Amino acid sequence: MYKFNHQDNIDKFFKNIPSSLFNKLPLPINFVDAHCRVIVMNQAFLNYLETPLSEVVGKHLWEI
């Protein structure tokens, strides 16, 4: 399991898994920081929520 506390960790993750592949995964996936604020969500999760990424980044999970 990956733990993301800094943007550098996310950048390292996406070096191993390109964002284009991350967004093609059919399962809803999101990454949150230590305070449960959304860092990134894949397209499957955004489709489920029917909202753009810009509307969820930085929000707490319970706000979405």
C-alpha cells in the first residue's frame, strides 16, 4: 500500500504507473493525504461521482 504525504511521493508513483493507465483502470481509486483530503482520483471514480477532478482535489472525503 502506498502512503502519500507529499507531492514527490505521488510523482514517484506515477513514474511506475503512468497517469494514462491509472485513469483507464475500471475500479474507482483515489489517493488522500494524512488528513483524508483528496490528492487525486482516477476517471472511474470521477465518473461515479459525476464531477470533475477540480471539484474534489483538496476536499475531505466526507465532503464529496
